[in-house]
Amino acid sequence: MTIDEKTVEEMIKYSGPGKIVHFTDFLLDKASQNGSTTRFNSGFKNFDEKMGGLETGEVVVISGHRKEGKTLFAESWIRNMVRLNKNAKALLLSYEVQTERLLIKYMKEETLQIYVPESLETMNFEWLWDRCIEAKYKYNVNIILIDHLHFQVDMNTKQNMSLNIGAYMRRLKKDIALDLDLAVILIAHQGQPREGKEASIDSIRDSSFVGQESDSTIIVSRRKNFNTVELREIEMKGILDPSINLSPPDGSDEEDEFSSGLAVVKIECHRRTGVYHWKKLFQKRGEFMEEV
């Protein structure tokens, strides 16, 4: 391409969006905008400390193998943030668990600022974007839960699935998290579990872009290798709910490993705080998880 003098002159005078500035001016401008970012803590003391809270503008991915607690953790985390922060309001988009079933557990806390759409659409980013705008400006919602990723992308596309998911993640980050100043929590499934391999950011189903394009990735797994002695030691320290029966049901070994309701929540990586492979034990108490 050839560059004529007129083009050079226009570029020198350019002062529109995206113009080039000195780095000190850039930082001053960003500092003046930081007041618009909202941060929420959950009351999970150690988890909050490592996460640095949840901030608007972020996309946080929660993943884990099937039936190991990723949705339950997400619900518990959001519930605590909404309870603890007066300005925290959440929109729940539950595709995998029927919305009615999801909401029943909240009925004892009717004042919680939690909202849902009357109906859901799949594989329609424009619909998602519209609902997020509606929730933000009608109800001042600032936290979005999407459960889960594969209801958002076209599974029958002839395009490369990994690239398709990558494009979706970038739109989610820019068009919803950043442009609407919302905190987005996205649940993503793991691929087929492999014997001896823990769930991780590297085994999220169909695309490495899920982890790469998110600000933080959290892995939830139910601990399978506690033995009775270990569980009793934990119980003696007073950090487990004493009402929970740690013994396996009579004649059953299927539920034995999970009888105490324990799960490991791991911050696999967090771009903002730099936390990497940090783990904490959580326990299901009643309808929700709590930090042990």
C-alpha cells in the first residue's frame, strides 16, 4: 500500500476513538474510569482473598466433571454475594437445570435480588445481549450466570467448533462483560474424564479458548479419596457440620466416597490476581456450599 501526504496529514490530526496516546495519559484515563468497576465479596473468607472478589467486566469460568458440584458452587457463590452486598443483583440463565427447580431453594429468602427470564433461547447471542441490557437497566443487575456454554454455541455448525467457541468467548467478554460492565459467570463442561486425571483448565470440552479468553477459571471436584479416618479427623477439628452422617449407607458403596458432601474448589488461574492452582475445601450444608 502506498501512503499519500493527505493520509499522513489526516492521521497526524486524528483525535477520534482508538487514537494513539502516551502511556501516562492512557493510565490517567483508565484511573479516572476505575470508579465504575464494582467488586463483590461472598463471605467465603479464603476464597474471596485469593479471588480478590468478583469484578464487573470479568468473565469467570467454572468447570468440573458431571455431578461434581460446579452448578451448586456457582449458585452458592452468587447467593452469598447477593446476600452480602446490597448493590449485588444477579440474572440466572439456567439451561441445564430447569429454572423452577433451581429457584425453589431460594424461596426461604424471597428478598434476594435474583432475576430470571420467563423463557430461554439457545444459540442466540443477540437474545442474550438484549436480556443482559434489559436486566442491567430495568433492575440494575450486575452479575450474570450462564449455565452452560454449550447451550450458547451451535453444536451442529460446519465451522471449526474450537474457533466458534473462541469467537463466542470474545464477544461475551467485550460486548457483555466490558461494554455493559457486568460480571459474567459461565459454566463449562469438561471433556470425557480420563482415569487418574483431575479436571483442569486444559480438559474443558471442545476448546482451549474457554480458559484462554476468561479472566479466571475455577475447577470444582468432589473429593473421592477421603477415608473414614480422615473424615473423622476433620470432624473432630470442628470444621464439618456435625449433623452430616459420614458413614456410608448400609449395603451401598456407590455413595460412600461422597457421603460427607465435600468438594474441592480450585482457582486454576486468575489473570487479575495472579493466583494459580490454589485449592480450598467446601462442604454442602443444606441447599448450598460453604467454605470449610
